[in-house]
Amino acid sequence: MEYTIDHETVYRYPRAVTESYTVVHLQPRTNLQQYCTRYALDVRPGARVFSYVDRFGNDVQHFGIVPEHDELHIVASSHVVTLPTRGGTIPQGVDAARLDADPHTVELRDFRRPTPYVSVGPTVVALADAIAPRDGDLAAFFLAAGAFVYRNFEYRSGTTDVRTTVDEVIAARTGVCQDFAHVLIALARSRGIPARYASGYIFSGATPALGADASHAWAEAFLPPYGWVGFDPTNERIVDDAFVLVAVGRDYGDVSPTRGLYRGPEFGSLSVAVAVGAAEEQ
């Protein structure tokens, strides 16, 4: 599939700020499942944009604006081609011995540990035990845990924020895609499965999909010999060519679409608009 993506972020301040510094994760990745053929970042007021690749292989941009401004506009425009290399594949037969024997598992220790946004405490362990018994197929558990989140948690915006903990989401059984991804990651890590947070977009097309009108998030688990397998607990589906991957990390804190600092009033407003469309065939 070919997609065009326009992602607009606008910060508005009640009075002028004297300077701002911003880091963005908005450039789609290029890998074996997709390739980004075009990416442009427009910043207003104008600024010189710098780029680097972070420790997780994400393409990151950052910039600073020193003149006074009361608005900051960030528009990322992309063209991405996704490949149906994994669509419909159901991973199975992955036990703890196979996982521990894989040479890549040692390198993925950061994805097996608790992180600032993904705690793995008694609440998570108890929920994992309620979903499936231990010492079973890890791939089956990952898919079952994702399905459990979809079927037992309500998607409701405004009930959580970026500081909401995994335990709070489990207790309330409500949240958005970011929360559901964190819960699934925590459940996977509770069983020793390397799991990471994936941010990007989902194309709804003829089939409506929750999260299609903004940045989307899902979880990926390392399941040898399949490698990284993505599952979207918000829509109960294995990640396929309807998804566009932007960045991966231990949790949301590693890959937030925009973050930064500014000198000025304590409170401002943020608005985000995302449009994902199927590109016209040439």
C-alpha cells in the first residue's frame, strides 16, 4: 500500500514566549516492511532543523526558535510504501527456551525490564496469570493478552494522560491507544518477553479503525523465529500493511511525536491534526 500522511501540530501560548526548543519523532522508518519515499518538515516560525538517529534507530529532528512567538506550527508530510510481508501470519510455538536461546535476546534486555511508563508489579502479574497459565506458548500469550485488552478495556479519550500509570489503566479499564499499548507491553514483559512501544499511523480505509485520526500506538514483541511481531490492542489485529511505523522505544517517553521546552507562560494549548490517505497510483 502507498500512503500520504500529513501531521500538523500547533502550540499556542497566551502571550509571547522568548524561546523554544523542540524534538520530534515524525519521520516514518524505512525497514523490510516499509520504506519512506518522501519526508518534509515545515516549521513556523522558520528554524534550522537538525537530524540524528537515536539509539533505537529512529530518525529524529530537533530545532530551536529564539525570536518571540505566540504560536508554533509543525507540519510533517510523508509518503510511505508498506509491504504485505507479514499480513495474516499467526505466530505460534514460541516457548521460553527458544526465546532464551536466540542470540538477539541478550541485546534486548532493555525491552524486558520495567520502564518509567511501563511498570511490572503485582497488578500486572495477576492480570497476566488470569489471561493464561505460565509456561505456555509465549506467542499465544502475547496475542491473547492483546485480545483481552481489546475486549475488556473501553477506548475513551480524556480519561487518561501521559502520566497515567499501567496500574491505573488496568483499574479503570479505560484509556486510549497509548495506554493499551503500555498495558500489553507490561503483560508481555511480565512473562519475560521483550516488548517495545511502537508509534505511527493506521489507515482505516473501508474498515473504521480507532486511532486513525491521530498518532497511533501499538505493541511489538520479539518472538523468534518471527522476529518483532506487532499487535494493536486498540483494534485487535496483528500489524500489517495498513500500519505505518514511525518510531520504536521502551515506552512512550522514548518516542513522543513532539516534546520540548520553552521560556514563557506556564500554560499553553496544543492541537494535533492527522490525515492518512491512500496515495493515487502513478
